Amino acid sequence: MMKQNYGDRLAAALKLKGLKQAELAKKLNISQTAISKIITGVQFLDFDLAVKACEILDISLNWLAYGIDNEPKPPFYRNPERQRIEYLISIMEKAEYPLIIVAMEEIIEIRIKNASNCGVKPEKTIKSGKSRKKKG
């Protein structure tokens, strides 16, 4: 048996639910072309749309992203940031370079947000090597 990828699992879920690509696209407020690209592996759903698609298709995010379903329909995560990071990592495995960069940026953004929520101050970014002194 051939191992299914993300797009194969989305197509299978559509078929099992009896939905057409156009119907899912309408419910997600995206184009049918986008759904087609997702099924063929050209692009992926962003996290929020993936969660919504899973709710519509009555599948778990673990199954869509990884092909595993060790929980019945998940209680969409006790730690949503961690789930978002896991999802981004799962799609990075077979993604093209630009999508990997976008996913990495989003992961970094989540980590910075979490650090600031815990009272940790992120290091300041130095924009240039010159120090500027105010004249006083």
C-alpha cells in the first residue's frame, strides 16, 4: 500500500464526506484552484484554514498533517501554539523553499510571542553597525 501524503489525505476526506473541491473551497473562502494545488502538493493550507477544513471534513489535524489519528476528533489543542508549530513542521518536510521560509518565519513569530507572554524580553535587533548618539 502506497503511503498517502497531505494532498492524498485531503482528497480522501473530501470523497468520504461527499464534498467536491469547489464546495470545500467555498466553505473555506478560497478558490477551487487553491484546493486543487493543495491536493497535488503544490501548496498547503495555512494553520487556521487547516483547522477549519478538519472541522468541515470531520477529521483530525493529526491525520491531515501526519496521517495518524491517535485521538478521536481532537479537542483542538491544549496548547494551540505548539500545535501550530507541529503543523508547520509537518508541511515543511516536502515543501518548496519559499514555503519553508514562510513557515519558519511563522514559527519564530510564535516563539517570540510566547517568550514575551512569559515575561522574557527578546533581544533587540541591531539594524546597522553604527551607534547613534542623540545630541543633547
